Amino acid sequence: MHIGKAIISHIEDDYERYIYSEELTESQAVSKLCKEWSMSVMEINDILQSYKKKQNDIDYTNDLGDII
């Protein structure tokens, strides 16, 4: 199933909000995303895996962190 970039972006934003603002656990956030977006756990986990990889990519985030 193909998921549009806009939907993926909204899911990533929701995930950040659940983890950082609402301080939910990883499993609670995934469960809530599954219900809200009517997707399976596997689909949400695939999106979040890609998101987490991007967060570790300096070229994507422009965050030099401890390098400086």
C-alpha cells in the first residue's frame, strides 16, 4: 500500500507530539496512531522506522550535535 508524503508527515508530527508533549510511551503512541489513522501496527512501525533513521541523518536534520 502506498502512503502519501503528506499523511506520513502528519503521522510523524503526531508521533513527536505524543512522545515529547504528552509523554506517552512508545507503545502507547503507536497504539494511538493506529487507531487515529486506521492503520496496522506494522504500517505505523514502518513509517516510524524511516522517521527515526532520518532523525539520525545529519544531512536531513542539519543538526551537528556533538560533532562541534
